[in-house]
Amino acid sequence: MLRLVAFSREKSSVPERIIPYTNYDEREDCFNMPAPNIIKRYKVVAVTIAFGGKLPNQGVLNHFTHIFIDEAGHSVEADAVGCLASVTKRSSSNPPAVILAGDPKQLGPIIRSNICKTFGLEKSLLERLSDMEPYARSEETDVLGNHYDKRMITKLVQNYRSHPKILDIPNKAFYDGDLQAKANITRSHRFVDWEHLPKRGFPIIFHGIEGEDMRESNSP
């Protein structure tokens, strides 16, 4: 496996046990871009969305048979397409598999340009596809009770984190009532009788804060 790390990263910011699997160059004391033939030797290549977009310009073309994009609901569509369009295997008989993992109902792409917003970039590739018929939820179910075509989409519905009342509103508003509260009751109900709750038995506090957008001193 190869983990391509951004050129701007300091070696000290990457765990030592990960370094042997990265593009770190001992002689140059930095992370660099390996030659395309070296990248293609690896069965698994892990990159960020931004770094993935650089691969076609470096000569990695028509190569990968599988592409996995995690948190695809948060990525800008142009970035997601840019890191997979040219690097995937071009084969009509055996096309590449593209797997988008994420939640189109949570935080989407952060777009600050009004021009980009006008042209629809506030909607991720995952969300756009979710609105199309092959991936859409059907009111009818198949013989196994699925509302989705299992060949195209897998919807995770069992929640192991939250108290049922925390799930209730988003479940009704966004998830068609499909979510199932599966958290261990000793954890999910741990604070239902906390003395500082506005309402005992309802483990939610709404607390207003005033924030400010700031940039780290070492951020470009």
C-alpha cells in the first residue's frame, strides 16, 4: 500500500509507523511525487481528494479499477470528479467501480464563491446522484424489505451512538423514518436524569455560541 502525503507536510506530523508506506524521500528529506510507474506498482494507493486531482497531471491515467471516496457528501463535486475521471480504467466490458461513501443529508461542500454557488457546486456528487432514479428511494419495497436497489446503494440505518429522542427529528426530516436506535442503553441513557437538563428524560441541551472564522498561522 502507498499513502501519498502532501508535499507541504512535515515528517514529524506523520506517525513513524506510517512513514515506510508514504512517498517520503530520505535523501531529499521531504514528501515528493513518485514516478507514475512506481505508483502503478501498488495495489492500494491512498490520497486526499486534492492530491488525487494531481495524479492525471503526473501521468497516472487509465489505471485504477476501483475508486473509493470517503466523506463524499462533503467533497466539492468538481474535486471528486477530477480525482477519478482520468485515472480509472477505460473498459466498456469491465468498467471501473466507483464507491462513494458518505451522507448527503449532513454537511455538504463548503463553497464561499457566489459564482460557484450559482453553478451548483454547493451540491456534492453524492447528493446529485442520490436525486437520480437509479439511486432514489422507492416507496415500495423488494422481497427483503429494501427501499433501495441493493445493486446500486447501501443505506446504513442502524445507529449505535444516540439516544432515540436525538434520532427522532432527523430520522423523520431526512431519513424517511429508516433509522433504528441500536445504541447500548447504558450509554445512550446515561445522562437522561442529569440535574442540569432543562427537561429530565430528554437528553438534549441547545446552547447558543458566537463563533469567528479564523485561519491557522501555517495554513495557506
